[in-house]
Amino acid sequence: MEKAYEAKKFEDAIYSEWINSGYFNPDNLPNRNKEIFSIVLPPPNVTGQLHIGHAAMLAYQDLMVRYHRMKGDQTLWLPGMDQAAIDTQKMVDKKLKAQGIDRHQIGRKKFLREVDKFTQESKIIIKKQLQKMGSSLDWSRERYTMDSGSTKAVQQVFIKMYNDGLIYRGKRVVIWCPHCQSTLADDEVEYIEQKTPFYYFRYGPVIIGTARPETKFSDKVIVVHPQDKRYKNIVGKEFEIEWIQGKIKAKVIADISADMEMGTGAMTITPAHSFVDFELAQKYNLKVEEIINKAGRMTSAAGKLEGAPVKEAREKVVEILKKKGLIKKIDKNYIHNLSVCYRCRTPIEPLLSEQWFVNVNKPIKKGKSLKQLASQIVKNGNIKIIPERFNKTYFQWMDNLRDWCISRQIWFGHRIPVWYKKDKYKIGLKSPSEGWTQDPDTLDTWFSSALWTFSTLGWPEKTKDLKKFHPNTVMETGYDILFFWVARMILMTTYLLDEKPFDTVYLHGLIRDKQGRKMSKSLDNGIDPLEMIKDYGADALRLSMIVGSTPGIDMKLYDEKIAGFRNFVNKLWNISRFILLNIKNPKIIEKRPKPKTLFDKWILNKLDSLIDSTTKDLDNFNFSIAGMALKHFTWHDFADWYLEIAKVEKDKEEILLYCLQNILKLWHPFTPYVTETIWKNFKTDLLLIQKWPEAKYKKDEKTIKNVQIIQKIIFEINKFKNEHKINPKKSIECLIISEKYNDLINKQATVIEKLARVKHTTQEKSLNTELHLPNIKIYLKAETRKSNDKEIANLEKYIESLENKLNNKKFIDNAPTDIVKKEKEKLKETKKLLTKIKK
RNA sequence: GGGCAUGUAGCUCAGUUGGUUAGAGUGCUACGUUGACAUCGUAGAGGUCCUCGGUUCAACUCCGAGCAUGCCCACCA
């Protein structure tokens, strides 16, 4: 073994060994129990690069998967990729544009061939990157949201939902990007804060406020709140009003959607260009008239302004109303959020469009709608969300869910299985007969991802895998896609399979830069996981994202942090190196060896405790806590103490090996590469499939206490040397006297001598320094004498606080007796210590 | 506007049912390099646990109010 662990020398070869073993595939795993652990990889987009967020998700998932595999569970982690329709199409567009090609020139078929070429290449790159992290994914089951299986599932679902009356075609308000010429999903909208003039107009009997006067051409309804006293006497009446294009008739209705506090409390509605207004229009059966078209220009409803771009029309409308004296006030400091397309930053238009929708409100099963089913299954506790607080977020979103627009006006994606002939249309995969043309649109990319937990397992066929691995045990993903993905999976699965998609949702936080900013291309503050792996190794990168992170809470990541964990990985390497250097043919130690000395007992008891706690922590998703405890044990208990003891007390081969082997097993899910590399020294099966350690843990109080005393003695002597700038290597004369611990100290004399670098003597006279510990006196021969002022002050303060507590009758009366006893003991010992020091 | 989080050592963060003289890593300082490890060791300095109230014998921990920061949703009346 080399002096330092160089990750890049080993990682690739180790990964190949794992792959060749076939053990990533649960069908090949030996000695399985009945438990199932299944998890599906949230499919990365086929647009190319893996980012640090992916690395984090892989670290958490691989941790769980490796743990369960070692426990003997039938463990499946299924990989795959997502077509990311819009993103991918845009990237290919860009690539072609660089060659001077426009996709409309070459046509749909040729364009899709280009997309195919691009995604093929991309998949290979991503796969390699996923593997670099050490992900133990079952590649034999690799899937893609556009492969034949997925496609079949998507088509079948569409048809079933249509037949169940859950998918319909309708003219409804959608989010539209006039530049991209497509509908957008909610998450594809960004907001820019902007100052816009906000106009107040005289509109018959009321004043209305708006930032978008150009949409107001055909507003003919005034809405006020039913309890608004100001307008009580005009509700239900009709008024003739002077408006943009002359006189119009407008009636007043009362609805709770009007906010009394907002503006004047009265509003007019524009059903074709607002979700809220559209719903109101349906409720009251109002006419829905389009004012803006898909190109972002005014329609014939705007009369003379037909064809004008939105911005221009706004200015003109204001001018007209000004001339008519209908402007009451203009607020120039109004700030609002402008919605823009996330890709081209064009202001989006909510507008009426003929699209395909999923009806989330229609009662289907036992009178429950899709969204009610999806809500209920979480409410009933059938799906557990970690951290819990996201339940609330989930319900809020689900309860307010509107019909889901699933058609997209792009070429790449699952094509909508609908055929048109004049005004007729038919659902089906093939043209019904001559003269029918297929819908040119494709489905929202989330439609296929929503089926991911079961389409990957072979659904709609009733496969063995589906039966065995569905529902998934865990869904691990970032909280940022709780709505877009997690919620939609729950919705689709409860409807299609009558079950949940997974038992537990573990939502990790997002990775941020050192300043807490989101990582983005424009800021150029991204951390490339591959760079980090190259510099520090995959294990260090994984640890840096597991330890110190809490689910649902963002985490900052930066070089120094990863470097710190690289140091730990190296420490683990050197611990092993030290142990293995002296052992020629290291055997596997199956049984817990019999302890011979105090420290043997201690380390084995601590190890039992660690095995116990790590198992519990991993079962409870406390990854960070598990990692910290492991790290503490490995570095401090085992390396700093026990290995040093082993240099003094000989013949510890068995215990050292036993501890090391267990440490490696416990670490393996966290740091698979270095542990597997070290494990090779044992010349046996891969660590990957070693059995997870089990231990019956009972705290050995006495041993732990005794060791603490010895540690404290050594610590005090070291501290003394340090404070007096005595070379730690220099052995000084020492005498330790303790009635209470006489036996213990005598037995551990050699350990103390070696670790504290002292020489025992019986000649008390020559020893001019005394250190104080409860029930123990340490005499040292040293030139200097330290000042105790600060220590005395501290102790006096502490004693005072303890005395106050114990003099408090309420405390004595109310606190549990063992607490009182403990406090009394503390006081007694501290007092003793103080008098000794004062002397 | 509605909701959710976060606020603990210079920095990054732990702190699991209320009882610790409040912890880790990193950075800093000092001394060192002992049979593995300078990607190391030993020790030190450094904290009104955001503020104010309340519950309690006891609050970093529970409750309320406030301040600060971040995020999500709604909003172009």
C-alpha cells in the first residue's frame, strides 16, 4: 500500500470490477432475505452535462442502496434518462443553427433524426459521469423516457385517460410564449420585478385599476365583493359606459374573488387572458373573447388597433382614454412581477388556446378526483415525506391544482395520439383511414416522467419486476421538483395502479456556492463534479455532500470542504495501511474476538455501539449523523487511541482486523471506492456484498469510565507540556497517586508512560509540579509552574451556579432524584478539585 | 399578500423526546514529527446559542411577539 491514497489510481478499475460482478443487478445477488429495497434514479436530462446537484442525489441514493444491498435486501436501483423535450429541442436547434440550418427547412423527420443522434451521444457521456460517482445502478435495466417501453406506456395512459373522460381538448387559458410559439409549463415561467405605470380608469360607476389597459377592450363585466358596502346598490344592474371604442353596456356582478382591499375593490374581467378571469367567466357563463393572438398582437376585437403589438397597443389605448378624460390617476411607482419565458425572456401571454388537458377535478373513483386521490394518499400517511413540513406544501399545491395542460407545440417528444380530419378527431395510434392527419403536438415532458416508477418496471405488462419492486421503497430527489415531478407521479400512480408510487419521499436540499448563491452558468460559480472527483476522489465528494447536510435544507459546497473529507479518506487508508503492514496474510475475522485488556474491551464495546447506531441512523434517513459518528469513531477512538495503544500492548492482530473489517463495512455505503480498494487485501469476495455488521450493544459503563480516566490523565500531562513549551517527545518524571483508582492506574502504567511520554518515579521530593484531577494527583518534574488564576475563577463560577441550583428548594422538590444526585456529585468533585488547586 | 424555512465560534454547519461548565470541521496561534498518516499529531484562543417576553425547578431545545435572511405560491384588478 502506498503512503497516500490516490483515488484516481483505483476508482475506474474498481467500478469495472463491480460491474463485472453483476451484483448491481438484484437477480444476481446471493443470500437474499425477503425485504425489498427499490429506488429509481430521477432521470437526468439527456442534454449533456451532469452537475453537482446530480452528484448529491447520487451520493444519497447510492448510500441507501449499498446499505440495503449489504443488509441482504433484494436491492434495485434503476437508472434512466429523461428526454427533456423543450431543452433538448432547443439545444439541437442551436447546434443546427451553427451550421446554418433551420429546423423548418429540413422538416420534422430529419430534425428528429438529428435529435436522436444528439441524445445518443449525450446518453453515453451521462452514463459515464453517473458511473464516476460510484453509483451502483443496475445498468441491465437502464431506461429512457422515449424508449419503446415508455412510449407504449405513455400512449396507453393517454388513451385510457381519454376514455375515462380525464383528458379533453379544450379552449382554455394557457401560458404562451409568443417567441417560442408554444405553451409553457408553470416551471418554465420566470418572474422579473418591474416598475410599470398602473392606471386608474373611470369605468361607468366605478374606478378600475390595471397595468394592462390593452386587454380591456371588451371588458363588459364589473366584479365587486358581495360584502362591499360601497357597491351594494349597483350589484346586478347594467350600465351604459363610455369606453375605448365608444359606448358599451356593462353589468355588475358580486363574487368573492374580488378583493375589497385591493385598489378600488372593483374590477373588470378579461376571461381570455387570465386564469382567474377565465374561471369566473365559466362560473357566470360569460363570453370569452380573445384580444391578443399567439403572435403577441391585437386581434380584431381591438378594432383599429388590430395587428398592433401589445406594447404599442397599450400606449394607444391610454392615449384614447386620456382624450376621453377617463383617466383618473396614473401610479408610476407600481412594481409588479413580469412573467417571462425562462429561455428567451419574452414576456409570456396567458391566452386562449386549443390544447389537451388533464381534468384533475372530475370525480372518478368513489367520487374522488385525480387531485383528491393524490392528496388523500399522503394525508392518510401512506406516503411519508421527509422532511415532514413539505406535507403542507404538497397539500397546498395539490388542492389548488388546475387542469393540467399536456400539449406542447414542439416536435421532440411523445406525439399526441390523435388524428384529425376537418372538425372531427379520433384517438388512436394509427391513422383511422385516408385523409387523417396526426396532431403535430407532443406531450409535456412531465407526462412521461410521471409514469417513471412503474413504466421502468415494465408496465403496462404485468412483469415480475413490477410485482416485486413497485411501489418503490424510496423516492429521493430535490425539493425543487416536489410539484413538477413527485406530485405528478403520485397523481398518475394512484389513478392507474390504485397504489402509491413509493413509500417514502426523501427530499434533499440544493447545493449552493460558498456565498449561498444558486449555481448557474451565468454566474460561472458552478462546481464541476468531475473536476472534484479528479482532484479529491469520488469518496471525498460524496462525503462532503452527506455529512453536514439536512434534508430539505440547502447546503453550501466548496473546495476546502471536499479537501477536508479527502483528508479523512486518506486517514482511513493509513489506518488500514498501518494494520496491514504488520500482518502477512490478513484473515477475515468473523467472530467478535475476546478482549484481553481494558482498551480491548473498550474499543469492542464502542464498535458495538457504532454498529448499532449506524444501522439505526441509516434506517431513519439520518445520513449526516451516521457519517459524523462513524468519522468520530474512526479517527478519534480507533486511530488516535486504539492504534496508539496497539503500539504499546502487543498481539492485537485479531482485534485490529476485526475492527478494521467492520469499519470498512460500515463506511462502504458512504465511501465505496477506498473501502473496496482496501478490502482487496483480504483476498475474498467484494466488499460490495459483504454482510452488514450486526451487534448486540450493551453499554459497558465501567470500562468506558476507566478508559476516560486514563485518557484524562494523558490529556492533562500533554496539556501541561504544551502550555510550558516542553517538547512532547521529552520524557519527564512523573508520579501518579490515587487511592480510588490505584489498581487501574498501575495496570495502565505502561500505556500512560508511552502515550504521555513520562517516566514513573517514586521519588516524590524531586517533583515540583502538581496537576489536579478528581481523586487523582499527578506530580511532575518540570522547571516551570503554571498560573492557575483562570482555572480557579472558572471553577468558582461553576461552583456558584451549582450551589444556587441546589439551594433552590423548587429544584430539589421537582427535579428527578437522579438529576439532583448528579448535580450534588458534580458540586462535591468540583469543590475538592478547587481546594487542591488552591493549595 | 399567503405559506415554509433559517438565524449556534472568523467561516461552513451538527445539536434526535427540555437537565452538557454548548459541539465538529475548517481557518488562526503555539509546540512537535514519536513503529501508518504534514492529506499528520498535541494543545490554545474564539460563542450574550438573533432580540424581547412567557411556560418550567430547569430552555440552544417548548410557546408567543419582533428583527434579519432565504425560498415557495399567488399576483400584470
